[in-house]
Amino acid sequence: MIRIATRSYDPRDVDGLIHSGIHPVLARVYAARGLLNAKDLSSELGALIAPSGLLHIDAAAVYLADAIAAGKKMVIVADYDCDGATACAVGLRGLRSLGAQVDFIVPNRFEYGYGLTPEIVELTIREKSPDIIVTVDNGIASIDGVAAAKARGIDVVVTDHHLPGDSLPDARVIVNPNQPSCGFPSKNLAGVGVMFYVLLALRAEMRKRGIFDAQTQPKLDTLLDLVALGTVADVVKLDANNRILVAQGLKRMRSGKMHPGIAALFRAAGREARRATPFDLGFAVGPRLNAAGRLADMALGIECLTTDDEGRAWAIAQQLDAINRERRDIEAGMQDTALNLLDDFNPQDRRTISVFDASWHQGVIGIVASRLKDRFYRPTITFAPGDEGLIKGSGRSIAGFHLRDALDLVSKHAPSVITKFGGHAMAAGLTIHAEAFDAFAQAFEEVGKDWLSQNQLERVVETDGMLEDAYYSVNFISLMDDQVWGQGFAPPVFCDRFRVLSQRILKEKHLKLLLEKNGQKYDAIWFGNTDALPDYATVAFRLDANEYNGTTKVQLMVEHAEPA
């Protein structure tokens, strides 16, 4: 079931924002998202929360400054997704600019799994001989790995943003806004954001030591294109602090001041960097980078982000584009299999979905879980074969169902089923014994029955209500495109009653419409829907500027429609 609902707001809050100079429609949109102070819209770097609010960040800065002074060799152990790759690139570029001797290693997800494991520690020592290991976008759950490094005389600095388990690793220092007792106001930093903050603190410490001054210090704002990409691609909440990081990164991209790898990925995706939006980062650039970690080796993605050679960056971007096309083909096949396996799935009877196929590719199950979750609106976990009688799962959730906490509960109720798990509220990963799949699916379903009411299983399309006729304009669309929308700060969706003048099916899967309201006609398209509409329909839509043959027209992108 899908229901259209209008976000509520207090008219007094809207008036306050309008008095601050905010456009009346945007004032209404912001108030409905809980943004009540125009100051929270600042995208200037000066408005960032100070690094000192992060627990142990000063200790990390002192430790790293001492290590640089002593000429110690650091190795970054990265994660294999877009956040991990950008965090690694930020760490490499930033630490090198501050004088560090630093290299990286990124585990192959199929051989070594996730995080700093004892096996990764051995591999790192064998290949890189580090004095210090720095984790990015992982490490908070790596209790055994940190212990293994320590036993070999290697200090570990953990930088991460994932939720910790019951105990923390015995690292030299941990910087993570989500660790206990950390009072940092933004718990939503991505892994790349945490690494960027560590660099800011380290540079401040080195300034204090007189190594450079405000004029001679390395410019860390050059890293913001990478920070923006990782932040959007990791689908963390775009709170006021993250919006500043993303806005600053987009500004650099639009003015052409980005790293060669990011420029090349835009080109490979057929997108224009001078008009970069969060949507481009999340749906065009990010997936191409992620594809390396899913099907091949993320070292390729990290090289793309760290090379200063434009020719090399373009060659890698084309490789990543080809890997991404292969990923799409694999994904399409897996999705067909999943829908066959769920042929008798009745949403009325089930609160969750768990599905496994022996032919599935481990690197793509997360995307398939996401597609199934979107289709059925149920917390979904898809599994692929792992090693030695184990299967690996990747899950995606819906609002109100904290996936990592749900897995924690399953592991307590059925302790022999899950061998390991980790993640966030909306996405998580786990490993289970193959023969325990049915037991897991049952235990997961029990948590679903316990936690989810029928209301929560109804997909709600939240809208911002009617849009006045005057704002169906390219100028208004341009104003909206200048804002940073994304996870937790959804782009505006408007809703109104239209007369349906014509409709036809495009490419057998999309509905092309001509709609009319108050004598004005609008082109509209509903992607992925072929069901015809009656003569009058209530339509929830986003505004889009469609360029064709040199002219730009307003087009409505339909999110949902129902008879009026």
C-alpha cells in the first residue's frame, strides 16, 4: 500500500524564515524538515562544528604529529566502498601534504571480509611493514585485529563512524562520533568526514608547534570534493554540518577545482561537473567507484582518486565504468532470480524478507537487497555463498526498523546462527552458517513481527503540498538545485490535482504524461510505472528542468499518482 501524506509545519516558523530572507516556498519546505533557523543554511566552512568536539581528536593529532616528526611509516587500512575509498584518498593526500610517510592497503572483500582483521594485519605487515596502522571507515569493531597489531608492536589509530559493539578495541586512539561519551553534535559524519576532521586537528597541532603558520600551511579545503562524494554516497544523514561539507565540495566541482579522478568519473558517467548535484554523486559518480569494490579491487578506485595524472585518471574511470556496466548486468539477473524466489511472497503475511541463492555474487547482494526493499517495503537481507559453509548477507531497512539492533537481537535469541554482523540503522552486513539460513530467516521475522506495526509497513510518499502556479518555472528549479538535498533532508516533492490530457508508455516501462492545471499544460514522466491514470489524478511530483534542442522546459517527475 502507498499513501500520499503532506508534511506539517508551524506557519510561525515559516514567517520567521521568510523574514530572514528565505524564499516563501523554501521557507515552508525547510520548516517542514525541522530547519527553523536561517543560520543552519550556512554553507560556509566557518560554520562547521569545531574538531575539538570530537572525543580524543586532540590526542590523535598529538600522536600523529609526533609520528610525522619521528619519520614513522603509516599505513591506512581502508574499507572497500565509496566512503572507504574517499576516506583513504583524503587520508593519503592530507597526511602526505602534512609531511607523513604513508601508504595504504584495501582488503579484497571476498578474501578478507570487512574491517581490520588479524589476517589483514598480517598482510599489511608482510606487504607494507608499517609502524602505525590508521583505519578509515572501519575499525570500531576490530577488537581481534587491533590486538593482533598490538602483539606485533604496531599502534592502531581508529577513525570510524560505525556504531560500536559492547566493547571497544584497545587502540592507541579512537576517533568516532558514535563512540560512548563523545559529545560531538553531529553523529552523522561519514568515514571520510571523520578523517577530514582528524586532518584539521592535526594541522592545528602542527601550527601550534610552529611547523607552519596560517599562510604556509597546506590547504585542506582542496580535499572537499572527495569529502562530499563519500558523504553523499554513504547515505549518511545530511544534517547542517554534513550539508556544509557537501556544499563546499559541490562548489569546487562546479568551478572545475576537483581532483582529476572525480572529473574523469563525471565524464565517464556522462554528467557535467559544472552542474554537479548530490544526485550526481549518489547515482552516477558513487556507483562507478563502488563497482570496483563490488566486483574487482577497490585499490583501482583509490588510485583513481589519488592520481594527479589526468590521462591515468581517465583510463581508470573508463575501467570503472565498464565494471559498473558488468555490475548492472549481474544485478539484473540476480533481481530476476530473487523475484522468482519471492513468487509466492505475500506482504500481508510477512514483515521481513530473507533470501539466498547459491549463484549470487557477494559484491552485488546489497544493491539487490535495496531494490527488493524498495519494491516490497520490508526490511530485506539477501545472502550469497561465502567460504567454508558460511553465507554472507547484506541488508537494507525501512524507517523505524534499526537493522543493526535487529541483528543484535537475533544474535542474542539465536546465538549459534550469526557468526558476525555490523552496520547502521538502515544498512548492515552479516555472516551466518549456510545450514542456519531458515533459522535466521525465522528469527529475523520474529523481530519484524515484534517491532513493526502494519502502519509502518505502509509506504508513505511525503509531500510539501501544493505549489503555486508562478513557481512552475526554470528559475525556481534553479533556486532549488542550489540547495543541498539528500538523506534526512529530502528534496521537495509537491502534490496537486491535475487533468490527464494524454498518456503513453515509453520503452515498455515508463509512463509519459501531459497534465493540465489552471489552464497550464505540463509534461510529466513516471519512471518504472505503466499503469494508466484516469482523467483526473492526484500527483506527487518533483520539478525538473528538461533540456531539449536548446530549450529548457519544466517537467514533472512523478513519484506517485492516484485517482483524484
